[in-house]
Amino acid sequence: MPTEEHLIHGADFTFRSLPNGKDSLILEVAGRPRLHCGRVRCAEFSELGALSRKFRLHGSIDNLTASFETLSVIPFGCEYEVERDLEAVDGFATATVDIRAVNHGKVGNLALEDLEFDGPWNKLEFLVWGEEQFRTVEPAADEQEFHHSPETPVMIRLTADDGVRVEFATGSDLWRHRSGFRTPGASGEFVLSGSRDKIVFRRQILTYEAEAEIEKRPWRFQTVFAWSVPGREADSEAGVRSIDLASASIAESGRRTGCGGKVQPELCLASAPARKFFRTQVRQASSPLRFEHANFGLCMSAAHLERPNKKELEHLDLEDWIAFYVWGNRQLLKNGHWLTMHCDRGQFADSVSAANLARRPRPLPDSE
């Protein structure tokens, strides 16, 4: 049974995976903890009492990425399996948690891990689904509640006194985070609160009414973490080939759609036509490559998620841009080149994620 923590190191960060205790993951940036990921809760049972069954640590041959895989079992009720995968690259991590009920059981009331961001923070920004602009708050010394609603924040951005920035975002399954709106007899609740010293994000995905019929199914949730430190030098632009995505010729089905199916001018990288276009450009590249106007964002097209019968499923394609950023750099590194993606417009232009996509990824040392 795994009992020791394991580490993924980068130029300015460390991820700690802990098999036991209050935290499942800890992100350290610039030498100290900035983010604690807690434990999930299924029905009345907490993962805090789970037994660790599996742990695997992987590092890529090219040192571009490293990842954890863990599996724990909550030994109560019908027994619940909680499986986590986290892949880290310079400046980013994508995290997936799978929750399953075994022994003929069902996943009832479901809460994802509490996220605790260690400050002191001088600025909090967050975008709630359905709103056009980020809300901006200067956290006070005393604890306060910033958001308490059935509607989830899509992205949370924090800036520390020392200039470090940390960011959380939902993934391509934003629609699952909003399951409280589409599950009969259930509701959801999201609470963002805290002070300068600590910001806490609590995520109750589903709370069922007493007589509700609970569907027997597994659940998967994906999230993105990003971070940056001040003073990083800009990359050289010499010899870089630029491709302007604003004028790229891609089928309309590769564009984003809003509520009611209205097509937007930006590409959705969750779509098959957009992915095909990007892969072709990378495979044909003979020099460093830069995509201009690579603006990730929100989309409603269920067809992009290979669920066309649903017509509309809300998703943020940031996760897809990061996956392509990793894949593209992996391909180009074989010939000594690299890929960057410049996001300069839209709701997320000022995000940490946008800034990181515009930089060359630095290699990760061997992890432990």
C-alpha cells in the first residue's frame, strides 16, 4: 500500500502527491505552498478515510511532462473508488478525477475537492458562467464570502504580494460541473470565500432530494491549474514562422458556438476540424512555430465533444489548447524547434494560461 508522497519538479514549481491526510495534492510555486487540493466526498463518506491502492509516477523521455496516477478506495457503504491523474508541464497542470461506486452502489451526493489557495493575495478575479466580465476583488484581512451560488466560476485568478499568480479553470467538461442544473431532483452549490491569507473554493456538484432517483453511473471531472512567477525573460522570436488564426480557413463546424447555436469567429480546439488544421501545420513545420490569435474560450457545441445528440454542452477549450501545446512542442523538439500560441483577445487574454501558452516550455527535471 503506497504511503510516501511523490514529487514532480519544475523550474519554479513542485507538485506533491500525498496518499493520506487532508490534502491529495499540494502545488508549491517559488518555494512555498500556494494551492492545496483536498478530498472528494461521496454521499456521507469522505475520501479522507480512503485506503490508497495504487500510485504511479511517469516522466516523459523528452522531460517535457511528468504525471501521477493514483487510486484510492473509500471502504464504507458500497465502497467508492477515487482515481486521479495529473499531468504537469512548465506552467500548467491538467487534473482528472474519476469517481465510481462499486458493489452495485451509486454515487449519491457528490462534492469535489476543496481548493485552498495560500496567500497573502492582493487580487482575486473570477468569471462566473453566464457573465461577460471577470469580477475583481481585493481580499481583506477578515474572511468574507465572494460567491455563493448554484452557478460555478469558470476560472479563478489570484495574484500574490510577491507577484506570483495562480489560476484554476474548469476543463472541457464544464457541463458536468453544472450537473445540478440538468439532473432531476438535484442541485449544486459553489462557494468562494476567504481573506488575504487564504482563499477557499468549495464545490458541491450534486445534492439529491430525499426521494430523487439516482442514476448509476461513474463521474469524471477535469480541471486546469496554471501559475507564473515575476521576472521571467521573454523568449527569442528569431526565425519563428507565424500563422494568423484570425484568417485561417477552417470549416464552420470548427468554430465556437454560443447559446442558440450562433457561430463565433474563434476556433474551438475541441472540434475535429480545428485539431486537424493544427496538426497539419505542426507536421509541415521546418522552423519554430507561433500561432497568433490563439484565443481559447467558452463554447456550446456538443458535437465538439462527440455528443451531437445533446446539441448544446458548455465547455472551455483551454484543456485542448494545453494538450495541443504539449503535443506540438513534443513533435517540434525532435528537430530543435518549438511551438508558442499567442492569445491576445477575448475574456481570457489577461490570464496566466494565455501568458504561459505564449512561452516556450522549459524541461522538467527528473521527478521522485
